Amino acid sequence: MEFIIVYITTSGTVEARNIASELVSRGLVACVNMYPIRSVFMWEGEVNEDDEVVLFAKTTRNNFEPVRELVRSIHSYELPAIVSWDIEGDPEFLEWIRTSVSH
């Protein structure tokens, strides 16, 4: 698959907006959707629960590594969730993604 969604968790709205703006302005992704979530997770041997904001970034497979590297460099978490999955969709929408990213 050529197109992907990159899923990224963030500490809150301010960080989410900062990361989203950086990704879009640098041409690494075409669009980012932000959603408030509640996460329950294991960290350092303890169960934690926090409010977070998750990002869904639309881009091409070739951009995953540059996206991952940028997010790791500006993210507040020691180990942010940065995962992707392949997508299919309306050909015109996918073409918009392709023409909106610079890599």
C-alpha cells in the first residue's frame, strides 16, 4: 500500500496542535485529525490512566520515517506511540494526499 494513517498519542491539545502544525507545514502529511481520548497503559510496572489527544495523520508510506523522526524530536513523551497502517480509499482523495505531501 502506498497510503497510510499514522497514529500518534500526545499529552494534550497544545502538544497535539504543535505536532500537527509541524507535520503539515513541512509537507510530511496532508492532514491531521485530533481526538481527545482516555488511555489506560502500563508504564514502569504500574497501571496509569491519563487524558491524551490522539493524532491521525494522512500521508504516504515513504513519509513514515521522516514523520517518526520529527515526532520523536519534538514530543514530550520518552516513548510516544507512533504507529501506522495502510489505507485504501476514494482515488481522488488519495491523489489529494499524494499531491499535498512533498516527499
